[in-house]
Amino acid sequence: MTQAPAKPAARPLLEVNDLKKHFPIRSGFLSGISGYVYAVDGVSFSINRGETLSLVGESGCGKSTVGRTVLRLIEPTAGQVLLDGERIDDLPARRLRPLRRRMQVVFQDPFSSLNPRLKVRDILAEPITNFGLATSKGELDDRLADLMDKVRLPRDAMNRFPHEFSGGQRQRIGIARALAPGSDLIICDEAVSALDVSVKAQIVNLLSDLQDELGVSLLFISHDLAIVEHITHRVAVMYLGKIVEIADKKTLFAAPKHPYTEALLSAVPVPDPTTKRNRIILKGDVPSPIRPPSGCRFHTRCPHAFDRCKVEEPTLKVVAPGQFAACHLHDPAVQPVARAA
Ligand SMILES: Nc1ncnc2c1ncn2[C@@H]1O[C@H](COP(=O)(O)OP(=O)(O)OP(=O)(O)O)[C@@H](O)[C@H]1O
Ligand SMILES: [Mg+2]
């Protein structure tokens, strides 16, 4: 009996390999480059179809820069970005254009990202007509009505201007615009951060429902771990331009392996008041990304740091099934020492 050929593993929708974005610093208008902001410094991850990966970490760790570089709103310094197996980081603008249809973004502030002079109808029609996705007015109208239904807004709201809506409704319009060209990947950059708690939950639920319905992938950028826990499948934790831990949600929230993740999680309020969580207060501030610390970038604030951490940079290694952490504590050779510390 001949054996059926092994089924190839499904290709991720998005693959990011060793992505770097170093912003040059110029001290004066005519002066040369005096240094770099190492905003993103070797970040790798992938997102499957219909999957949500959240990117979390303190302000300035490089989350938005990752999102903007993936979208090619800014050019990467190094590394690869593949959409459906095709490299897009080095594509010329002409060849990138059709792929832009497949990757859209929802920003934190829908007010500034929606053109105030356009009615919702025109805001949503723009990407549809730009990409030639409707051949007649009837088809365009059907698409627009469908988008309003998808984001649970009344169809007649299409004839209003952005300022006539509440923050949550405007964010629904932002989501409708992101869905308009039939995208496969939506990057939500702090998309719910500016909203009231109850509205936040509604928008997060909407995103989850849309994902179930349409199979879109989400890169959910947020500093709010309580929201992330609600929406995500996997979490990548960033510190000073690097991913220090990446794991599926359950594993990461139940058993974080990087001391930085532990500290971040210790600050998340627990719904059950009888469960006590020991808050870990990190010493000092986040160092500057212009002069990141040697070795492990977290060593200056890590409660477990030992000599090796100051000189040798840890790489992401498997620490449990589906969980990767960049920390010397998980090197079997140093573990007994670390434990004793
Ligand atoms: N265009 C730019 N030129 C120079 N530095 C920049 C530029 N954009 C971002 N940076 C710097 O890069 C680092 C990462 O910024 P980024 O906006 O990606 O962080 P973030 O994690 O999204 O933060 P936040 O949570 O506040 O949104 C910061 O130090 C920031 O000041
Ligand atoms: Mg940001």
C-alpha cells in the first residue's frame, strides 16, 4: 500500500524575520547622522490565517514601529516580511500596491484617521474604488451596505460625517474601512485604548466576531494586557526593540517564563478579589533605545540578573511547548545557579 504524501503544514499568512528599524539621528539640519534609535532590533514572528497575535510592552518598546514597518508605511532597515509566502519588504511601490489591499490598519484615534470632510459612504467607498473592487454603482452600494452590517452600524449612518458619531462608532467606521478592500490582515494599533471600558469591550467583541466570520488575521498592538487576554490567541512581549517572550495566551498568562513578562502580568488587575497577585515593581526606567544596555537589554531592571546577562545577549529558545523566551535563566547550564539566587 502506498502511503499518502505528508500534508504540507499550512503557510502562515504573515512571516516577519529578523526585522530591524533603526531611525537615524541628526543633530542639526545639515549635519550627518550622529547615531540611531534602535526602535526595532531583530524581531521575528508569524501569524496564521484567522489568528490574532498581540504585541505588548511598555511605551516606546517598538510596537507601532513593527506595525508600520510590516505595512511598509516606513521602510525596514533590515529583515524580511512575507505575506502569504511572498516577500514584501523589498517590493517596489508598483508591485506593493495590489498587496496593500490585503493589509489594513486601524489606529487608536479614529477621529484623526478619518477624513472629517468626507461622509462615511465616501470614506468606505474610497478603498473599494481605488482597488477596482466594484464594477457598478449597484455593486458598490451593496458592498457599502454589507460593511455597515458587518460593523453593526445602521445603513443610513453612511450619509453622516465622522464628527456625528461617538468614539466607539467612529472606531466601527475605522474597522469597516479596514475591511472594505477585503483584507486578510488587520493591524490594530492601540485600536481600543482611547475608548471607555464598556465601549472597549464592545469593539473587542466585534473584532473577535469579524475574525470568526471572515477568517481575518489580526496583529493586535496594545499595552493593555487585560484586553489582550480577552481577544488574542498568542502574545509576543517586546522590550526595547526585541521580543523577549512569545507564547500562546493560556501558557503565557498562566506561566510566564521571562522576568519582564512576569512583571507586566503582575500589574494586571485580577477579576477575583480573593486571588492575590504579588506586584513586581521594576527598578528604574526603560533605558534609551539609542544606547540599549549590553547583553540582555532587560538586565538593568531584572530582579534575577547575573553576570552573564550583562555580556551575553539571550536568544529566543523553546522553554515549553508553544512558548519561547529569551532569558539565560532557562539555559539548563545556569538554572541551578539562578534558582539559588
Ligand atoms: N520617526 C521616528 N524617528 C525617530 N525615532 C522614532 C520614530 N518613530 C518612533 N521612534 C522611536 O522609536 C521607539 C519606538 O517607538 P514606537 O512608537 O514604535 O513605540 P511603541 O511601543 O508603539 O510605544 P507606545 O506604546 O507609546 O505607542 C521610541 O523610542 C520612539 O521614540
Ligand atoms: Mg505605539
